[in-house]
Amino acid sequence: MPTDQVTIGSTVTVTAASGGSRSFKIVGSQEADAMHGIISEDSPFGKALMNHREGDTVTVNAPAGEIKYRIDKIER
């Protein structure tokens, strides 16, 4: 698996365009626990992050509208 792209098992630190940084772990749907920052690859946020690299900006379609995030760090 590539180590410079977001994949299942990655911990991703992102910064929202509106400010504020947060980390999320990307997992399969059976392991997801959004309240603890563990998100599914199948969720809208997980899908937006998958296969992107550090420095990329991704757009998430949320109920409140589109939200942009910059990927700051990818860890395995």
C-alpha cells in the first residue's frame, strides 16, 4: 500500500478552511466510531480523503454544504 496516500489504516490530520485541525483514522465500515475520530472509508468524509496526499485540499459534501479541508499529515 502506498504510504504517501490516504488508505484504510491511515491516520490523517486535516485543517478545515474555516480553521481548526483534527486527526481521523480511516477504517472499514465495521470498525467506524465517528465520535472517537475513527471514520469509515465509505463515509462522505472518508471517500473525500481516500487516495489523496499531504498538501491536497479536499471538498466534503456535508448537510450544511461543501466544506474544504487541507490534508496536513498522513501516518500509518
